[in-house]
Amino acid sequence: MTGPERLIGLPPVIPDVCTLLVLGSLPGRASLAASRYYGHPRNHFWTLMEGVIGESLVALDYPERLARLGARGVGLWDVIGSARRGSSLDGDIRDAVANALRPLVESLPHLRAIGCNGALAAKGAMRALAGLDLPILALPSSSPAYTLPLAAKAEAWRALGAFILPPR
């Protein structure tokens, strides 16, 4: 028995001037099927990021969402590049292969902080980026499986606003 299939994550989405990198763990099946970060309609990521940047995201189509984040200096990636996982839960991740976070982060001269979407992302980022003089903010997961009320998640996520570019 080989177990669940190996899932391959998405490539990084990095704007020309990246001041904030938001890291997840590994996209869930709905996101991978759609080739979109936070593609599951119940995931709170886009709602939380609306609160961070103070602009509409949820009503936009995916390319416009990415463009709006990019205009504010926000990049997206994951700590895990591939893994076996039977469900979309982080607790089901097995045989994880980490993404090369340090080379990416070291190539971003304007980067001011890393935001970590959930405990697994924070653990991976802190391990991969240990010793860098860069704030790493551990945030509550945007997943609907993490049952902290949305208002409490939003309050924690608002801390990312200190690291974004002003509106143009």
C-alpha cells in the first residue's frame, strides 16, 4: 500500500516589490485543482486579506486578487513544496518536502516581514529562516477547519498591515 498520492504545491506569486510574504503550508485539493491559492470558497484568506489591505478582494476574480495584493507588496507561497496527504487537513500531511524558502527570501530586497497562515506554516518558516533578521508572524489559520471565530482571526491578521505598501 502506497498511501495517498503525492501532491505538488503551487509556484510562488511574487510582486516586483515584495514587502510582505504570506506563507501557507500546502494548498488543499480544491486550490490545487483550480491552480489557485486559497481556492476553496469557504477558506477565509481573501476576507482576512481584505482587512489587511483595506480593499475589496473577495468580489474580484483570481487574477485581479493577485494583482491587488501585488500592488500592495504582498507575495504568496507555501513552506511545503510537495507531500502526501489524504485530505486537505495539515494534520494529514506526510513525507513533506520543503520549498526553498531561504533563497527566495534572500532574493527579496524590500521584504519587511513574513506572515504565516497557521501553525504548520509558522513552524516551517521559523525552521527554514532561522537567523534572518526578519519578523515572522504566526497567524491563525484561514482554514474553516480552524474554528477560531473569523473576527478573532481578522484581529490577528491586521498586524500584517504594518508591512504592506500604501495604496496607489
